[in-house]
Amino acid sequence: MGNVYRFVEPVVLLLLKKKGRSYGYDLSSDLQDFALTDAEIERAALYRTLRQLEGNGNVRSEWETDKAGPARRVYRLTAKGERHLEEWATVLDNLSKSMARFVKDTRATLRK
């Protein structure tokens, strides 16, 4: 299977929408439950995606230092990030329909 890196982004956006705010380790534990492919999502891809989303204004982060233990970066979705998640939902819906047509056509062709 080809590079599926870009499909990490909608999963991260969805998890942040569901959780409200979260830190990387917590997000990484839920990634596979929402993965769009069978490929394992590596933790490095998660952090790379979070940095990219923050750079684009879709996610904001801040250091949480008021809890016991080491400081950790907490992420939350911005309004722009919610709009981007909606865009992903549209793109993935269209892709899903295209893939279903492809599979149906392929199976019909193979039966001939």
C-alpha cells in the first residue's frame, strides 16, 4: 500500500473534536481505533501532524505545568480546525463513494 501519512490528519482532528483538549500520548492511544487504513499510525506521524496542524492554525497548544509530573503540551482544535475537519469529511465521503464504485466495477469485471 502507498503512503497513507495524510490520512493521519483527519483522525487527529476528529479525536481533538471528540476530546476537547488532549496531549499527544493520550491521542496516540486512540489513533488505531479511528484509523482509516489497516496501516499502523506511528507516533512520529502523530507529532508531525500536530505540528503541521498548529502551523496552519487548525490546532493550538499550550504547556500544562500545573499537574504533578513533567510539563506536557496540550492540544485543542480551533474554529479553523473544525472547518478543516468538515472539509475532510466531505473529501472522505467522496473518496468512499469513488472507492465503492471502483470495487463494484472491479468485481463485476473479474466475474466475466
